[in-house]
Amino acid sequence: MGHTAKKRRAVGMNFILWFAFVVFALVLLLVFLAVQSLLVGQQYRSQTVASIREASARMTAALETAGGGSADIRRELHSVETEFGVIVRFLDTDGNVLNAEEGETFLEIARAMEERLAEGEDEAFLFRENAVEYATVVTWEGQTGYLYIVGSIARIHSLEEGLWIISLMSALFAVVLAFVVSGFVAMVIAGPVTEVTDRAKALARGDFTPGFKRGYFCSEIDALSEALDYARTEISKADSMQKELIANVSHDFRTPLTMIKAYASMILEISGDDKEKRDTHARVIIDETDRLAALVEDVLDLSRLRAGVGEQAPAVFNLSDLVYGIAERFDYLRQTQGYVFALAVEEEIYAYAEKSRIEQVVYNLIGNAVNYTGADKLVDVRLFRTEGGARLEIRDTGKGIPPEELAGIWDRYYRLRETHKRPVKGSGLGLSIVKNILVTQGCPYGVESEVGKGSLFWVEFPLPPEEQNKDSEASAEGRGEEQA
């Protein structure tokens, strides 16, 4: 039995912002507290050591200048203890106190002094939990011993406790401040994001009316809203085109299906025994079936083009022969309906593309010109070389395309507002297919039109790779001759 993966619950931006601010504030506070405690403790110990050294210097100087007067030394000792907040004692080499009550012994500091003296030093420090002990060699009342000074550092513990209390209060304040700051940031950032999200959800439901507000404080959100607004416009267009496509395809399907059913019924009920009528009705059914098949093929072809399915490898082919061959396929219109095809095709022009696709392009463009040309029934087809390749131009003499409609002629099922009988039957997808083919083949294309003077559709084909190389070599040789 498979296990269903649990969907991870998303976390709101407000919580993320608050959590980030709180963690940042607490980490910063802990780092500050650790550094502060270390620096304060170290600084306090350093100051205590400095005070002890200064007290030692004062007592050593007093011993040297007292001239052996113990009363002067005691007064100086009392003054040093009061001024520096230390305890001063004179010890013999066994650690016994010489200037205080008997029985007080500092054996550990005496042993430490012996070790320092053996190492060539004349002083020793011992760091206790609550005090710093110091000793150095002096002469007291004619006896060599140690000057022993003790400085208390017990206050550092109360100071550190105070710092911890202040830090806890600061942490509480940081959490409260994080709430306030995250709320403000959420209002500036999360608020617009929520607004954009709500409108994006409406867009996903198919509501294209609400636009995405711009001019947000955050440039990234502003860029996102601009991109979504562009997507809304494009999706709205695609939705309208899809509805129009369905409506047009449904209409184009309905008409031939209705005729097929009607004429099949006529064969069944009326003309079954009349060969001439039966053949006429059967011919209509066949024509309408062909029309349906062409429509289905064009819809599928457009879908394949847009999906990139069924693409073939490009190859070099004779474009001149291809244009001639396609123009000949319209010769029946010249013979039966008086159309005039003016061909001006340069010989031996080659192109590098998918031949079948380019054939489809040329056929659709000529067919489009036939359908929309003027009363003179003239279609002008030109193929000529250009500096970078070849250019195909197909001109009609029809009513032309209004400027406001030029941008939409490549859309699916675009047709001019004027309706007329078309010699070449089509599905309404011809120019859309042309556009998608030329985009995939990398061929520039366009249209030039003036109302009342017809339209000119053009396509540019790049030279085949080997001809591009020849052209580059010829250009290089020409430049070499000019320099010579």
C-alpha cells in the first residue's frame, strides 16, 4: 500500500517576518551579552591587576625611602589599602605574615614565589574566583621576604548578574519591537503581496477585469504586478481568441455537416434511382467532406506548429522552382475565372528551411491574395535576391487593410469585415499557420497595406549555409582588392 505524502503547510509571510526579526534580535543580543561579559570581566581583572601593580610600586618606594622606620611604612601601607581597596601584607619566605597577627599564613603564594624566583622572575600572580593575589620580593625590617597584595574581584559577579537581568529585559523589549517592526514591514511588503495574490487568484478563475495595481513601494512587487498585468492582457486575448475559434470552428463544422446530411437524405429519398441527380448530390457530399477534412487538418496543423510537434530537419531546396510549381496550381483560376498571375521570379534561388512548410506558406499567401484581390483579378508574385538572401513578395489589388486591423491579420480566424465570395476555399487559419511556420523557421515576414490600393505580403529567406560562406569570402576578396 502506497503512502500518501502529506502536503507541507505553508507559513504566512507575517509569521516569517516576525520570526526572522525575533531570531535576529535575540542572536544579536546573545552575541552582545557574551562579548560584553567577556570584555567586562577581562577589563575588571586588568584594572585590578593594574591597581595591584601601582600599590606594589608605592609600597616598594616606601620601603626604600623609609630608612627603616616601620611607623612610616605602616602609615603608607594603610594609605595604599584605603586608596586602592587592597590588602597588603609582608610575608617571610615560608608565607608567614610579618605585619599582622600571628597564625595567618599564605603558603601557596610563598611556593609560587619560589618557583618564579627559580625561573628568574621576581613576582607572581594567582587568580582566584573572587580575588587576585600578588607577591614580589622586598626587605622588611632587615628581613628578606615577600610583599603580598590581594585585590578583590567579587563585585564582578554582581555586575555580571546585573548584565544578565538587563539582557533579559532587552530580549523582552526586542521581541516586542520585533512585533512592531514586522507588522510595519508586513504592511509595506506582505500587504501588496496579498493584494497581488488575490488578484492573481481572480485571474486564475477567469476574471480578467481587475487590473494589477502598480506603483508599489517595493520595486520587485511593482515588477511582478507589471508582469502579471501583461499576462492578464495576453490571457484575456487568448481567451477571446479561443472562444472565437470555437465559435468559428463550430459554425464551419455545422454548415457542411448540415449539407452532407441534407444531400444524403435527398439521395436516400429522392434521387436514389436518378443517376444524374444522385451523382450531383454525391459530388456535393464529397466536396463538403473535403472541406471538413481541410478544416480539421488546418486546426491540427496549427496545433502541431504551436506545440513544435512533427518538425523536420531543414534542407537546401530550389525556392524558385517551388514558387513556379505552386503558382501553376492556381492556373485553373486563370483558365476558368480570368485571374491574372504576374510572375517575376529570379532563377536558381535556393533556401535553407523545411521545404514542405515553406510550400505551405507560399500556397496560403497566394491563395489569400486571390481571395482579396480587386476587380482586375491581378495577383503579383515576385521572388528576387537581396543582399542577405531572398525576398518573396505577393501583392493583391484589393481594398487593402485598415491600419487599425493590420496587427490582427495574423490571428486565428481573422477576416476583414467585408465579406465576398472566395475563389480559394479556406478555413480562416491560413495566415495564422503562415505566421507560426515563419517564426519556427526564423524567417522575417510582414505586410504593407493601404486602403483602396491593396496589400503586399513579404517574406525574407536567408541564404543556405554554403552560399553564406561563399558570399562572405567574396566580400572579403572584394575588400582585399579595394585595399590593394
